[in-house]
Amino acid sequence: MGTQSRVQRRLGGNRAALFVYAMEGLENMAFVANAVSLVTYFFGYMNFSLTKSATTLTNFMGTAFLLALVGGLICDTYLSRFKTCVLFACMELLGYGILTVQAHFHQLRPIPCKDVAPNQMNQCKAVTGGQAAILYAGLYLIALGTGGVKAALPALGADQFDDKVPKEKAQLSSFFNWFLFSLTTGAIVGVTFIVWISTNQGWDWSFTICTIAVLFAIIFISMGKSLYRNNIPKGSPLIRIIQVFVAAFRNRKLQIPQNADELHEIHEKERDDNYEILKKTDQFRFLDRAAIPRSSTGATTSTTSGPWSLCTVTQVEETKILIRMLPIIFSTIFMNTCLAQLQTFSIQQSTTMNTKIMGFKMPGPSLPVIPLLFMFVLIPLYDRFFVPLARRITGIPTGIRHLQRIGIGLVLSAISMAIAGFVETKRKHVAIQHNMVDTTEPLPISVFWLGFQYAIFGAADMFTLIGLLEFFYAESSAGMKSLSTAISWCSVAFGYFTSTVVVEVVNKVSGGWLTSNNLNRDKLNYFYWLLAVISVLNFGFYLLCASWYRYKTVEDKHGDSKDNVDIAQV
């Protein structure tokens, strides 16, 4: 056992994490490049309408983040995180390969409307049949692949640091910051270089580069195999959670003992080194009945009941942790709904503005490079300066608590929406002042005015996205790390799915703030301010959820408790 522990210490660490960073950068480079530009591919090459193009992309993005749940379940139940990363990256590779072949061979695509003569417009039809099957097969293989990678890869990297060792606990927090840095670096290359390739050299070249990037991502993650600390799958976390509810229902008539020691738990001699004991909490007490041992006479004595009649206290607490996490994830969904607006309406705003800088014309899909560049600068400053300073003041290895970090991001997102409203007001004022309300010519106002809202939202993303990943990884039990990481990505998925609903509801209630095809006549500034107000209300809801949250308490091998804090402080 001591030898195994020494071997584990030689594994992992920053050396192993380097391969995780490399895979994330390359994989995200391909994914983000397509996330910001596939609308033009659907519209120009698949002959979708603008509405269907936008809907298809939104559904693709939402599904990709939602499918992280599949990767998380497989990871915790059947395969190690490393094997899950390789398996799902191969699916993603196949998806990009299919899209590359379709983009290269015109026989697999409909005739583009732009190439059809006016008297032959009846030949201009949207992709159907076998061609549509190829398109959707490629798209959703990519969605499934990237979803699995997003669930397994952050957890694989975090596994390389032992939070029971003080030095490695600080490195664990730093890992999540540099994971975001690698994600951001890949995204910057994607929205500039790959978008330029798709615009100027063709989509077949763009998809080819994405395919090569994912191939190298698989190679890099495989190169570090001998250095990884690998998790041992502990069975399906969903089954364990269902067992708790079933056992609690079966034992609903039993009295919960006052002494927590009377509840069922694995004895010390039966534990292995990796078994984590969670201390009983006083929330959701009805679930504690799942851990009450009973004999055939009803007495609370030790018994050999099956897992559907008797669960351990740790299993019950594992279920409570997931229930406590759900309000936190719900309170961050609206921030991602705001993000979706920046990726749609702000791009449309940019098409009405002067996009030239030093003689270079910035493509609309490359506009997200602005927040990415701010994040590229802010992340090292945050990790190297802010965290050490905050650590000296608070004594917390991460500088500030996870829930505090998430809360800061939510506040910044509300500020970003408010600023977006003021910038849009200024843009419309320029249009009126120069009598260009109904013109299609670019207004005499620089596109970099949009940089203010993008920069602040980039900072918000830096705090909230990684705060969520770190929070869900740290707070989840040892047997559901990947699933919890996947749940944190679901906030992004539901943000995309609710985006369309929010726009439609606002249009209906407001009488059509966003129904005109002319942004100069729409009330987009009112819409942004509405989002800012709702964001403030959402932050209030988040404060209630965070104040109610109880951090998990882990017992060490000697029976002592290691508690982060009793009640979350924001």
C-alpha cells in the first residue's frame, strides 16, 4: 500500500497537466472556430434560411454541452477519464472528417444559391435526403465527441493534483486557471486563423485543419499516458442516487436515530485507500432513512440488506451534494443566455459598424476575439498576482471561495449587459445623426465600441466558468467527479436553449422590440437593459442559493472531520 502511494506521488503534477492543456487548446480551437462561423456555412453552402441556420447552430451548440452528461456517466461508471477522452475525441475526429469530405466534393452538397442564375432559382433548394444525413451525422458526431471530452478532460487534469496535500491543493486551483488559458488560446486561433481560412480558402480547408487539430489533440493526450493518475470507475452514480431515494422511501416509516453512529457506514477495515467517507449533514433529513439498518423485526440493528434497501451515509450525502448543487447551476443559466445574445445580436451590430482597423477589415465571426484577448491577459494576472495576494489575506488556497468567484462573474455579466445597452444607444444615435437609419452602409462608428461589453463579459466568463468547474469538481464525491463536471457545462447548454425562448417572449410582450430586420429601428438597447435588470434579480437568487449551500465534510482515516466551511459565504 505504501509502495502504491509512492508510485502515485511520482505520477501526476504539472508535467501530466501539460498534455491536458495541449489537448484542450487544440480541441477547442476547432470547436470554437465552427461555433462562430457555421451559420455562414449553413446559409451559403447548405441553402438554409437565416432563421434555420441560426437555429441549427444553436441546437448544435446546446446539444454539444448537454452531451457532456453522457461522457461524465461513462467516465464515472465504465472507463477511466483518459480512455474516455481518447474515445470521444475519436468520435469528434470522425465527425470533422465527414464534414471535410462533404465540403470538398460538390456532389455531396446542394447547388449554392449564389451560383444559380436568376432564371434557374427553382434549382436552389436546401440540403435534403442523403446530403442532409451526411451533414447531421458529421455535426452530431462532433457534438457527442466534444461533449465527452468536456466532461472527462477537466477532471483528468484535476486528478493529477491531490487536494489532501497542501502544495498540490494550491496547484489544483491554478490548474483550472491555466486550463481556461489553454481553452482561450485555442479559441483565439480558431476565431482568427481558422475563420480566415474558411472565408478565403474554402470550408474544405477549414474542416481539414480542424480534423488535423483534433488528431494532434489525441496524439498529445496519449503521449502523457504513463504520467497520469487514473481514476478507478466506481459504478454508475445515477444508480447510487436512485438507490438512496428507493431505500429512503422503503424506510419512510422508520424513526431517524439521534445518534449518527447508528446509521450504516462502511467499516474502516472494509475501506480501500480511495474510499471517501462523507460526514452526515442535517439537510434533506428524509434521505437519512436510506441509511437506517433494520432487521426483519424492524429493530435498527446491523443487517445484510441489499443496496436498494440500505445505503451508506456517504452514499446518502453524495445524493444530498448533487441536490444542493442544482440551485447553483440553475442560477448561472441566465448568464449564458446573455452570452448567447452577445454571440448573435452583437455580431449583427458589428455588420452595421466600421470594422476596419489599421487598414485591416475584421470579419464579423472574428469579433469574439476581443473578449478572448482580454481573458488571455487577465488569466495570468489573476493566477500569478490576485490569487497569491488574496491567499495571504484569506488563508484560502484558492484565494477566494468557489462560490465567491462565481458570484463576481454574475455581477460582471449584469454590468456587461448594461454597458451593451448604452453602446447600442450611441450606435443608434450615430445612425440618426448622420441620417443613415435605413441605409445598409457601415455607420461612422468603430466596431471596437463593442469591445467594452465584450471585455467585461470576458472577465465574467473567467470568474464564473472556471469557478463552476472547480466548484463542481471539488464538492462532488470521489465517485462522481466527471458527472459533476459535465453538469457544470449544462449551464452553458441550457443558456443556449433558453436564448431563443427569451427573445421570442420579449418580442411578444414588448410588441416587437426585435422584429424589424433593421437594427437601427429595433429596440435592442431596451432588450440589453432588460437583460441587465434580470441579471441583477438572478444574482439575488444566486445569493440565496449560495448562502443556503453547505460545503461537504470529509472524514480522514482516523475519523476526524475535514470541513471547508459550514455555510457558503459569498
